[in-house]
Amino acid sequence: MSSQTARAEELLREERERLVRQLAELGAAETGELRSDLDFGGSFADAGAVTAERTEVLGLVESLKSQVDDIDRALERIEEGLYGICAGCGNEIPPARLEAIPATILCVDCKNKGVTL
């Protein structure tokens, strides 16, 4: 493993821990599931505010979970020895892109084409 890849792995693991902590602060598990005991308030008069707050929390949780998933995919590629190789076309991902977005598994061209995995 190159020193760049080792550094990327370290950064990815740190970012993953930070995101998982944020999920916990929002009352969600690492899987994105909200705790069953999470209370947004229950008074009828505040139903609109509760719905808005719950919707906002769910959106944040979804975003954080998506970021965790991206990091997990990048970490899997590191373990497989494929980090830095585009999962879409098989070309090398430029180092500048990996430095800017360590969790990326797609080159710019594949990302712009809307390649999904």
C-alpha cells in the first residue's frame, strides 16, 4: 500500500468516525435507523413543528448515512487493492481528485456521466 493510500485510509476512517458520531447525536444508529425512543414532542398544537423537525432530522440522517456508505465503499476498494482505480471505467482516478474527495470511487468522466454503483 502506498503512503498516499495509507494516508487516504486514515482520513477516511477518521471521517467515518466523525459521521457516525453525528448520526448518534441525531438519534440514529450507524445504519441510519432512528432510535425508537427518540421523541420529537407530541402535543397536537406542535404537530406541524414536530413534522418539520422530524423531516429535517431524517434528511440529515440520510445524507450522513450516504456519506458513510461512500466511505465504506472506498475502504473496501483499499482492502481490495483497487483504491484510485475508477469503479466505472477502470482508469486511474487522478491523485488531485482523490485528495479532494478521498471517498470517491469514480473518475470525473464517470461521475459526470451519472455512473452509479
